[in-house]
Amino acid sequence: MSMCGFDCNQCKAFAPNILKNDEREQLSVMWKKYYDLDFKADEMYCDGCRSDKPDAKRISDNCLVRSCVIEKGLEHCGECEDYPCEDYTHGLCMEEAKQKFGEHFSADEYTKYLAAYDNKTRLSEHKNKVNTNTKIIAQAIEIVKKNTVQDGTFQGEMCVLSLIDEEGFPTASVVTPSKSDGINWVTFCTFLDNNRARRSIANKRASVCFSSDEYCINLVGEIEVITSADVKQEMWYDTLSLHVSGPEDPNYCVLKFTTKRYKIFIKGQGHYN
């Protein structure tokens, strides 16, 4: 996708497409019909706004959108908080083209020669997806937070921690999360003579899953064993005293899981990275 949201792969003026099948004569006619642009076929040549060739050719060498996107360090307009702005120009979507040209509109013409320039639809879909993903992540953070003891609103729910055992097989156990930082990391309190601690030392690969009838939050990453007195004190909660004498007990330790990637499904909506 170009910086303004055009689909270069569909554009008949894009250099790789010209080499495969030069259809610029007809594209010139379409640009005139739908956009009232006067371009001769041999003027319609573009290496793409992302080309780093020193002699790259573009339809417009003075594109305000391209300059703006580069200056702001974005991938495209859809990532900008100011989108759409006065510098942004969108191509006709199919519905707009139908309304504008009525009986002179051709769906075949549009699909073949103009769909590439429907950046309004393309960027709006991106915006909607980003907004949805942001909402899903926010919900996941709240769910994980409520399912950790240190949050103070622990609901009695637990999660599943999966580690690699001594024979290289995944093994899962239900555990109580102590504390979390969103979905970035989660800690668990355990003991050095426990299989979880031994397996975490031997192989740092792990996964954590929070699930219910309404959600499934699957985190994949790495785990480490922490014996620092400060961290042990921070993660301590009262029911641990049933197993060890206190935060200073040498057998007590903390497992810290750090997320590398995730898959989240909440009430039918999903997001992953």
C-alpha cells in the first residue's frame, strides 16, 4: 500500500505492472473519464512512493502526502491522528463512482482501472481495525489485571502456565498469577524445589493462558526465576504462608513471564501479533 493508501499492486501505472502488461493507454482514458486528469500514456509511470532508487520516477514528485508521511515517520496516512486532513485527497470508491456517473458507470472499468485508488475505503478499514484492536487489548489488560492477586480485585480465577518438561514436552498447570503489567508480563509465586521452577531454569520458553466462556487470552514468551529479596517481597501474598515461612524463605521464588507474542479472543473478536 502506498503512503496515501493506494494499492500499487493494482495500479496500471506502477512500473512492475507496466513490465508485465502495459495497459496505460486505457488507463489514460479512465483517468480522464473519472478524474478529469490529462495524462498521456507515456507520462503514466511510477516506481512507487516507497522506492529508494535515486532516479525513481513518480506521477507526482511534489506529493504533499508523501512528504508529510515521511516527516512524521509513519507508514501511511491511516496511522496519522489528523487523518483525513486538508492535504489528503481520496480516490473514488465504487459507490461514489456509481452515483457520480450513473448510467455511464462501468463496474468492470472501475474494478480493473480504478479500484487501486480507493484509498478512502482502504484507510478507513485500517483505522477501524486499529481501533478494534486497541479496544481488545484494553479489555485483555483489564481481564488479566483482575485475575492477579496483587491487583486487590482478585476474583478467584486462575490461569494455565505451560512449560517444557525434562523430556522436551509441553506440560501445563493451573496457577495463581501474583502481579501483571498489562499483557507485557505476569508473575507467579512458587518454590525452588518445585517442578515449575526447575523447568523454568532449564528452558525459558513458556506460555500463559487466561480463559473463560467469554474470552481466551493466550500469551507466548519466556520465563525466568527470580530470587531477589525485593521482588519476592513485592510479589508476596498471605496464602503463601501455608507453604513457606515468609518472603525471606530461601525456597520461595518468583517466576516472571514476559510476553513475546499473543492471541486474544474476547466475545467473538480477535487480535494477535
